Amino acid sequence: QGSNGGTGINSNPYFSGGGGGGASAAGGNATASTAASSVGGAGSSTTISGSSVTYAGGGGGGTQSSSNPGAGGAGGGGAGGYTVSGTAGTANTGGGGGGSGAGGTSGGAGGSGIVILRYTVNPSTASGIVTFTGSGVWICPPGVVSVDYLIVAGGGGGGKDSGGGGGAGGFRTGTALAVTAGNTYVIKVDYRDW
């Protein structure tokens, strides 16, 4: 389960969207004086790929009334816009897109998802990591009985006209999921929401 998005403000002369929720933190609320507080919620980190990477950050809120739109949340969230469109979430992170600023601009697209599998060949003679940035199939190698996994869905797109930041894609990780050597597993990777 993700986190809530922040609250926007729609009170003349202040028009700003809230930050999109991230995998581990809620999006920030816009205030009357600045939209800089409407940051995207932070994502979650994992070391499944061999180094620490943060995924699924929320998008920052856009604004028409301040030159400081909300920043994207750690984990690929796109920044909100002021007089420009929101920034897209980073590809293959599930980051939410940034909200747009003034009229006629668009919210940023959400970042695409990713699936990572890590396995060990018994009796611990070799290991492997396989990464899917698009849908495909994985044939379980001989000697593999379980996988650790990371699944991140595509992030939501940012809103238009002082819109809120897009929410991060779903984030799930786990260990020791049972698999059968020789079986073919279909992997579906969510793209993103516009």
C-alpha cells in the first residue's frame, strides 16, 4: 500500500497542487505562501540489484502562484511546474509525474515500472539477477528453487493547471518465492499512466 497525496490549495491568489504519495511517505501539502512544500512523497529503497536504489517516489505539485513548485520525491518522482509542464517521473522507477503550472501546460507522465528477480543456483554455485523493464518471459534455470523479487508498477501522471503530483506506482518486494526449474514464467511490467 502506498501513501496519501498532499492537499492542494485553491484560494485566490494561491493555486497549487499537493504532492503525490510515495511508497514510504505521504506527499506534502501546499501552503498559501509557497508550493515548495508540496513535494512528492519519498519512495522506498532496496539492494536487490546489488546496490541501494530508491523506487516509487511521488510527483511534486504544480503551481500558478509561486516560482517554487514542489520537488519530486526521492525514487524518481517528477518535479511540479510553475510556468511549464510538470516533469515526467523517471523511467523504470515507478515515480509519479509532476503537476503542471499555469493554464495550457500538462502534467508530467508517470515513470514506467520494473521487475527484478535475484536467484541462487543450488548448491550455491552461482547466482543471477535478471531485470525486466518491459514485459517478457523468464525460464527458471536448473538448480533454482526460489527467487527474491522487486515489483514496481508504473507511476501516475501529474495533474493539469496547478495540478497535484502523480502518485507513485505500487511497490512490492519479497524473498524466497518458490519457483520450479525449467518452468516459464510470464513477467508483466506496467508502463505508466498519462
